[in-house]
Amino acid sequence: MNIQNIMTFLARKEVLIAIVALLVLLIVVLVVRNSKKKAYRKQLQDFQVRYNNIKSIPLTFKMSKVVSLSKMDAALSETIDEYKEDYESIQNNFKNITDMLAQMEDEIVAGKLKSLKLTVIDLDGLLSNGERSIKKLDDALNIALKPETDQREEINLAKEQFRELKNDWNMNNASLAFSADAIIAKMENVEKKFTEFEENMYASEYDKAKACNEEINQDISNLKDIFNRLPDLLQEARGIIPKQIDQIAENYALVKQKGVYLQHLDVAKNVEILTDSLKQDLQAIKNINLKNVDSHFADYKTRLVQLNDQINKEDAAFNEVKELSEASFRKLDTTMNLTETINNIFVQIEDKYGFDNLKDMMPDLEKKNRELSQVKDKLAKLVVQDSVPSTTVLLSLKEFNHNVESQLDDLKAIKSKLDEVRSDEERARKQLLKFYLIMNEIQVKIRCYKLPAVSEQYEGDVKEAYRQINTLQTLLAEKPINTTLLSATLNETIDFVYKLYNNVNNIVGMAQMVENTIVFANKYRSNNIDLDSELARSELSFRNGEYTQALTIAINAVEKLKLDSYESLIKENAASAA
């Protein structure tokens, strides 16, 4: 068939349609194949990502660690073979997956779509199996490596704390400069232990690594404690305690200059010992060996306070000794003078009052005075001499002062008793004279006013009064005088005589009032029958000695006259009559 015939054949409509249909079919087939190839390429990429994910898990590193660890862990050594089998199986699976990925890529390039479908199924199964196996083994290895993981976490925390510690040091090294060399050496030692820890971990010597980790944590804790305590300790060691020592030295010099005895306190020796100990503690601080330094400083401050208190106590005792010695010595002088006074009084009144018990007491009192004088002489020497602590002298002086005061109180009581007895006698004699004067006045009043009637009781009371007065006079004449009976008799006589005196005055006064009232009423008597009758009754009562009744009747009679201010008129009348 020639070309013309071919062209004629192709020009036919049916042929053209068939050719177009074939071309379209071919294009569709090509598009479908390309689309499938792209889908397979996308699946290949996903498989590669999944493979890389499981491949990136550090199984080999972990397996190596576990194998090393199993050599020291009996429990782990029993399961290590199982881990190895799982690991080998996973490695074989990796190889198969690698081969399958290469095969799939070749098939995609070659366009072997039918075989690609099977390859995808196989490869997905291998990856799924690998993911499960790897996760299982990875979890098991993580459990086996947990001690190492924990140590890693601990050491990382320690590293962070150490970094913070170094920052603190860089910021505050000026306040810690005194111990800088020791601190820097300590920090360098910690850094060496970090390196030692890593070496032990690399060598899988986990016990050594754990011990190293514990040492690092302890060193960091010690450094924190040092940073916290060191500024305060330095302030005490180089400021507070030396200042206390200087104050004690100054106080000691001032008190010593006053003449206070302080040798027994050994102030210089104690200060020297404390200073030497403080130097040792400063050296310990420089070497950051702070154990017991706090307790040492507390002890130093306590001892310094006590030493200063002892100095002040001796100073106060010294002042008190001066005051108390002067006061107690004056009291002893008073005691001696009072003893002499009592002796002089006693000589004068011994026969008059007796006092046999006082006579027996005086030798003992004088003996005690002599003993107190001897003690005074000794104490006077101690006060002047600088040989005994003032606190010791003060104790003896207080005891001496107490004894002197006791002796003085006893003597004052005796003197008071003697004065009281003499006073009672003198009072009784003065009162006896008054009694005579009073009795004379009583009798004169009775006679002068010529009372028409006096009660029989008055006569008896006068006799009783004189009887008591005579008894009092007899007691005063006795030797020795019974002071107790004298005092009781005196008080009884005073009560009786003054009561009698008051009664007589009342009677005389009452009688005068009756007379004055009657005299006043007589002016109106002649013109008033009732008044005359009442006054007659009053006069009768007056003559019978019933003065109260006579006054009542007379006043009632005058009141009936209804005069203004009759009381003043009666008084004026009485005055004019007088």
C-alpha cells in the first residue's frame, strides 16, 4: 500500500475518530499511571519519615549502656539476652525496611505499579512491626536506665544550683573576700567532681557516680551555708567581740584607777585567752571551717558579759562598802554611847525600880559591844587595804551591820523601857498634885455655893477619891516601885476623880441656873398666881436637892409668860446679880 492510499485511509472519518479515541485513551492511561506513581512516591516519603523516626531512637546507645550496667547488676544480667535478641530482631527489621524502601523506589522509577501495591503492604507491615518492637525495647531500656536518668536529673539540678552559687559569689565576693582563697578552692573542687561524675557515668560506674553526686550536693549545701553565715560571723569576729573586749579593758582601767580590788578576776589573762581563741576562730573562718564557730562566739560573748558584770559588781560593792562602813561604824558609836547612857540611868534608878533582869543582861550586852568593836577594827582595815574583793568585804560588812542594828534595837528597847518607867513615875507625881487641887476645888465649890442639899453619893465619892489618891501616893513611896500597879492605879484614879469633878460642876451649874431662873421670874411673881405657885414648887425641889426637876419647873413657868428672848433676859439677870 502506497502512501497515497494510507493518507486516503487515514482521511476517512471513522479512522480519524478511532485515532482520536486511541490518543485520548493513551493520555488517560498515562495520567492515571503518573497519578499512581505520585501517590506511591508520597507513601514512600511517609514510610521514610516513619523509618527515620524509629531509626532516630538511640537504641544502640541505650543498649550499650544497659549491657555495661548488666555486668554490675545481677537482676539486669538475667534479662539482657532477651534485650539483645529484641535488638538483633529490630536491626534485621531495619535492614529489611531499608531494602524494601530501595525496592519501592526502583519500582516507582520502573513504573511497576502492580508490584508496588504488594511492596507497600509489606513495607507498612515491617514499619508497624518495627515501631511496636522498638517502643517495647525502648521502654524496657528506659526502665533499666532509670538510675542513670535519675542521676542525670540530680546532677543537672546540682549544676543549676552551682551556677547560681557562682553568680552569688561574683556579686558578693567583697563581703566574703576574707575567705576568698578557701572558697575559690572549694568551688574548683566541686567543678572537678562534676568532671569526675561524667567520667564515672561514661564508664557506667554508677555507684561511683552516685557517690560523687552526693558529695557535690553536700559541697554545694556547705557553700550555701558558708555564704549565708560568713558575713555575720565576720562581723562578730572583727567587730562585735573585739569591741566588747575594748569596752572591758576600758572599764577595767577606770574601776582599777578608783582603787577597786580586781586581781581575783584575772581580767588580763581572761582577755588574752579569749583573744587567742578568737584568732584561731578567725583562721578557721579564713579556711571556711565554720564548725562550732557559732557556739564559740556565743560562749565568748557570754563570758565577756559575765566578766564585765563582775567588774561592775565589784565597783558597785566598792561604793556600797564605803557607804555601809561609814553608816555601820556610826551605828556602833551610837550603840556604845547608848550603852553608857543606860548604865548611868540604871545606876540612878536601880534601887527605885529594881530591874534585876536588866542587871543580868548588861554584862552580855557589853560583851557583845566589845566583840562588835573588834569586828569593826578588822573591817576598817579591810576597807582601807586593797587586798580583798569588795564583794567579800560587803558580805562581812552586811553581817556586821545587821548585828549592830540588832544590838542597837535591843538597847533602844531597854532605853525606851527605862524612859517609860521614869515617865510613868513623873506623870504619876504630877497627876497626884493635880488630884489634890481638883479635890480642893470640888470641896470649895460645894461650900461656896452653899447648896441646900448634896447627895450621899457625893460624900462617898469624895472618900473613895481620897482613898485612891492615898493608894497612889503609897505606891510612889515604895522601893522598888511597882510600875505596873502604879500605872493601873493612876489610870483608875484619873477616871474616878475627873468623873467626880464633872459631876460636881454639873450640879453647881444646874443649881446656878435654877437660882437665876427663879430670880428672873420673881419680877412677875406678884402679878401672876400660877407663876407664884410654880416657882414655889421649883423652890421646894431646889431645897430637896432635886435641881434638874427644879430647873424644869422654873423654865416651864417662865415660858408661860410668853416673853420674847426670855433666855437672854435670864442670862442678863444672872450677870447683873453676879
